[in-house]
Amino acid sequence: MARVQLTINGTAKTIDADPEMPLLWVLRDLLGMTGTKYGCGAGLCGSCTILEGDSPVRACQVPLSAAAGNSYTTIEGLSKDGLHPIQKAWLEEQVSQCGYCQPGMILEVRALLKSKPSPTNAEIDGALADHVCRCGSYPRIRKAARLAARLGGGR
Amino acid sequence: MTSRRQFVKLMAASGGAFVLGIRFSFADDRPSALAPSAWLRMEPDGSILIKVGKCEIGQGVRTSLPMILAEELDADFDDVRIETASPGPDFRSLGTGGSGSIMRTWAPLRQAGAAARTMLVAAAAQRWGVLPESCSTKASRVNHAASNRSLAYRELLADAAKQPVPAEPKLKKPSEFTLIGTPRARFDGPDIVTGKAVYGYDVRLPGMLYAVVARPPVLGSKAAAFDATETMKIPGVKKVVETRRGIAVVANGTWAAIRGRDALKVTWSESPHASFSSDGEVAELETLSESPGVTIRKKGAGRRAIEGSAKTLNATYHYPWAAHAAIEPVNSTAVVKDDSCEIWSPTQTPNGVQALAVQLLELPESAVKVNVILAGGGFGRRLGVDYDLEALEVAREMKGTPVHLVWTREDDMRHGFFQAPSVHRLAAGIDGAGKVVAWEHREVSIPHNARRPAPALDDLKDPAKAIGNAWGVYDTPYGWQSEEMSYTGVHSPTLIGPWRSVFSPSSVFARECFVDEVAAVLRRDEIDLRLEMLGVNDPEMPRSFEIDGDLVERDRMVRVIELVRQKARWGTWHAKGRAWGFAASYFHTGTYVAHAVNVSLKAKPRAGELPFTVHRVIAGVDCGIVVNPDGVAQQVESGILWGLSSMKNRITFQKGSVVEGSYDDFPVAMIEETPPVIETHIVRWNAERPNGVGEPVIDTVPPAVANAISKLAGKRVRRLPVTAADLT
Ligand code: FES
Ligand code: FES
């Protein structure tokens, strides 16, 4: 067991748990924040993507011990009212089918727009290259990412 | 009376995050609400609660089904709230599959909406002292134009509730629809993009424990003995429970359960299938395809006409095992008490889950509550109740404690059931004038054996039973002077069950590729040949025919083909290094689809990547009446990616075990492989009823692409998945 301090969506948290426990399960099982999804547990699908500072990380690949002192943003913390420009764009383009992969997609796009407020199509594809959407919502994800950039999703 | 806000607070206080997706409850004792059927409850605050009687697996039923009722009710759609139905006396067929959700609830939902509307109009007419026929309805109001009076539905509920519920209310004509046929946003959209949507994996209950199961790696093996000493040392592990299928580790979190399972030492029994391999099984299917199976459709001299033809052609096609690989692995949560049980399952078969619990726990149906939870994809996998069974078995051992039983990605990839592999052997006979006069299509496959005992092979010798396994073979809309279709079923230790579009994808792949092979040999345009085989210039060929209860309408297929040909500007433009490919099909519930695709080969495909690029897809769909056109467009897009995925992955077996385990060795289509241009064209005509769309739209994608890449590679693609080696 280890005692680890970290910040989630601006709130300081102290976690007592197995230092090897991936952040994914810390969020989902210990903190009850289930917006971060499990899809593979192996860094292959991107469903568990969250932001470490401004960088996208796969929560299933970050052991609790490596999270100490860091600050994370999950889908629950992207906006207070659910109306972040990226969220608006996602609704405008009606991206979601089952929707399970979308929190990870949205946070990956958030990281992209933060570093490149007006990405090219290839940069959008590149950022999302390792994200699985088994329902096949990619055509709309592309559109929504472009719209999100126009709406100022990088700010 | 509980107000809406109090109710939300109440449910939140009672603890479960699982209630987030379900905002309302139907309490029975509230006055002045109108609930003329189990589908509908109209509240005095103006909200209109509609029950969703199918499971949401990403296909949009939580939006499209309420639209049907709201249409006949003339409700303002903004007033509509939804609640997922649970199995019980009012809801006996919540099962979701076969692309049938809209088709099968169309009539009862319209009936329910129209009945309530009739009662509201009668109440208003009585209050005003006018004839009901002189009133009209719109946007949740009854209007009387002659006297310029109007009442909101919510003002009429108490009076309307006193009216008799009409048994056969007047329904609208499709031409009168104002909501059906308009694009509508998903109800769940806002919850999804904020992370609030609750899927099965997200169910959290007070005191809940988590479980994973160690299952035999080899087909047909069982746990002979196990040693949990090390498992019990893992902090958080609470208990180890034997189930029918394996050994469950129960812990206070997912991570501890997984680590506990890793530490478990299980001795698996010897299995007769320890040397089973998919290659061996495919060789057997191939051998069997050398002889015709049970005849399921025949005309003229059948296959014998081929031998006597001026020219004959034949080819054999292969289709692999495939996993569903829904992004949310299967899971189920259950709490078993002495006299009751409650289950939260992201299922496609809520009544099946209830029946399972009733049988296993020997409880009356009324004591088993099934909550249908959002599913992260379904594709037929969630028609199985194997994971619910595991949850119930463990929960029974943990009386009173909710047990959240989850499968990891590897569990999901290896221990579910699969799309059936098959071999298709096709032959055509061509006369001296270059006309295709005879056709044979033999299918050999493994019938479904996962949800019910495998059918006896003798049973499958009965054409009436065999036919249902050969969608896309027996019901091909094409016709010839002589034709013979046959099916052979094979027993297998591998588990086979429903998968998106079930029996169609392999048959349509083989058939539509073979049509192109014939066209190439005849130097005919492949669309022209298809139209000829649909008898467009043949007065002898009937315009429709019935087979196994299905009505196949050739002119609907012709119309879809013509539409796609025109929209693709077929034959009029070509880009260097690219080729067009085409395929068309009829799905057995009455939906017609065609795809034209523009494709190039990749010079140096990376490992795990499709060896070609699809630049443009033109899709045409005739699914009868369209309820939510944006939902249809979404399914068409989804079908393209699903079809492309089936060109890059497969499941294989070695030494009795599944080889693949995750998205690295069972890769699905990714964003960089997504065609940049997708056009969806829906055939608009005076259809009388809606048909399904989620499955039919996948079948023609692989053959259309295969037809294009075969031209580019100069050799025929006859096998899925397609590798770079197949194209050089
Ligand atoms: S769950 Fe982390 S990448 Fe798939
Ligand atoms: S929307 Fe279902 S996996 Fe992406």
C-alpha cells in the first residue's frame, strides 16, 4: 500500500492503495469517476485517455505511484456545464453511437487543440490514430474536431 | 407527489450512479397523470414519459422509438422524456437483434400514441361542447380552429383519463408524418460527452464487490482443481467462487480481482479438442464444399444445367471466424437475496436475463428485476446471457452483496462466441450468346451453437431448417433459368452465435465477388450484368418472389443500384491508380443496399493496416419508411467501418485455444483508414412500413472493396481478411 497525493479536476486527492494500481481503476473504483472508460487495459484503444497537465495519457498505463504530485483532467472536469466547445461540437455533429469511446476521443482532441488550435485534417487523424471506435463514428469525429477548432476548443 | 427534481434527488440519495441514465420513475399513485398504456405516461407538469422497449447498443433506439409514439401523439418532442423498459408482464419481448427494433415496435408505439391522442381530443371536445372531428392536435395541444380555442395536453390529463382507451385508434397516413422522417439528436448525447452516461461497466452500488473469472484456455476443458493460497494474499481479495465455467475471484475493486486471478493456480482438465486448429477446421469445410449440401432453392435443371453450358466458371470463397470486439467488454451486476434478485445488465436480451435468473434461483418472475443498462456496442454478443449467468452464480454465493462481474478485453476476445467461418463455392453456366443461364451457390458453415445446443446434423438435412442458416444464399434477388443453392452445416467445438448481420456477410461477399468475376470474363459492365440478372429486360422474370416467408422485390434492388450508379457517376470518371468497385444486396427483412467504392492500393502498408485506401464511398439504402434519417446515415457510416474491419481481422485457433486477445492482433478499422468521402443516399418512396438498417448496411462493403482491389491487383481476392500478400 502507498499513500499518494494527486490533483483530479482541480481537487487535491489523497489515495491509499496498491502503488501499481493503474490510475484508471483509481478513478473508476476508488473515486467513483466512471467517465474514464476501460476498453483494453493495454494502451491499445484510447478509451481511458485523460490529460496529465495538457498531455494526453492512457490512464490504464499510469500506475498510481507514477501519478504522485501530478494534476489530471478527466471528462468530468473538462467543463463545469458540459458546454466546452469540443462537447458542443460533438453534439452538433451527432458523433456518438454507443458513445463509450467518446470521452477518450474528446480529451485527445482537447490536448491536440491546446497545442495546435487549428490542426490540419492529417493532424487530427494523427492525434486519434490509436483510438478505437468499434461503432465506426470516425467520419463524424473528424467533422466534430474541425468544428471544435473553429469554436475555439484549444483555448 | 414527488416532483421531478425531488425524484432525481431521491434517486441520487439512494446511492447508485446507475440511475443517472434513468431520470424518471413511473409511480402508480400520482393523480391526474394519463397512462393509457405501458408505453406512455403524461405528467401534469407537461412532461411526456415514453418507455423504450428495446436495448440501446449504439443504434439509436432511445431516440428513434420515442419518435414513433410522439408522432401519433402529436407531442412536442421537447416534452418527451424516456425510460428504458424492464421485463415484466407489460414487456415480454425487449430482445434487440435482427435489425428489428423499429420494425417490431412500430405498430404498438403508433397505437399507443394514437390512443392517447384520441382520448385527449375527446376530453377537449367534451369541455368545449364540440365534435372531436372538428379538433386538431399539434405540439402537445388540442386546437379548435373554428372557435379559436386551444388547450395544452397537460390541462386535459384528468378528463382524458376518464375516456375509454380506444382499441383501434385512427393512425396517421405516412404522408401526414411531421416528426418521423426528420433528423433528431440523440437523447443520450449530452450525458455521453460529459462522462455521465452509465454503461454496464460503470454500475456502482453501495457495498458492491468486483469479480473476474478464470476460464479454461482450451475448448472443452474444465477446472479440475485449483489453489487460491496466493490469490487470498492479494490485498482486497475477498473470496474465490467456483462457477460452472471457471473460477471467480471476488475483490473490493477491479484491479485486486484481476491480480487475484493472475495469482490463481488452476489445473485444467484434459480436453479432446487440445489439438484443434482453425486451419484444420477450414480444410474440413473445404472438403465438404466439394459436394452439394441440402438444396434450399432450385429452379430449372439446377446445377446440372451448368455442366451443359457453353462456358462454365467457378470459384471458392473463404470467410473466417470473427469476434464482436465491442469496445465495452461484457459484464453484468447482480444482487441475490433470499426472496429476490436484481440485475443491471448491458444486455440485448432483458427477458432472457430474467428467465435465466428465474430458472437458476428458482424465484418467481415478479421477484426478478432486470435493469437494462446502456451498452458500449452490442453487435449480437449481448444476446448471450453467459456473463449474466456468471454474475448470478457469484452473487448467489455472496447473498445480499451486489457483485459486479466484468470480463477483461482478453476474456471478451477469447471466451465469447464468434461469427461463423464458412466456405462458399459458386459456379455459373454461360450460353453461346454470353448470357448467364445457370448458377450454383453452395455454403458450408458452422450453425449457431452458443445459445442453444447445436442442431443435430440430421436436422440440418431438412431444407426447412437449413435455409435459415444461409441468408444471402437462398434469398439472392438475382434469377437465372437454372439455379441451385445448397447448405451444409458442420459441428464444431468452437462457439458460434449471432454477430452483426449474422449469416449474410459471408454469402454476400462470395456472391457479389463472383458476379464481378463473371462480368470480367464476359467483358460486361458489372452493374449492367447485375441488372440483367435482376431481369430488367426479361419479361419472363417475376418482379418479386416469396421464399421462407420473405418477399424479395427485384425492382427495389434495381432502384437502389440505379441510384448509386448515378450518384457515383459510374463509368464517367477515373483517377489514376484507383479503381471503382460495386456490390448490392437484399437483407432478409426487406432492406436493399448498394455500395460503390473508389479505392487505391497502398504502396507500403504498415503491419496491422489495410493494404488499400478507400477514397470514396457512395451508399444507397432502401429501408422503407425512415424514422430518423440521421440515425440511418450514422448506421451507414458505421457499416462502412465495420465492413472494412472485417477485411483486416479474424479469429484463429491453435491447440484448442483462441490466438488473438486484444486490438493489436484483432485490429479494427481506425480513423486513418476511414474514407474521406462518404455519401449516403436514401431511397424515398411511398413505403408502408420501416425496415431495419443496422445490419444490412455492412454486407456489401467488403465485396465492393474486394472487387475494386481485384482490378488493381490483377488477381481476384477470394478470402477475408485481405493481406498485402493477397494483392501482389
Ligand atoms: S483502456 Fe487504456 S488504452 Fe484501452
Ligand atoms: S461510439 Fe461506440 S465505440 Fe465509439
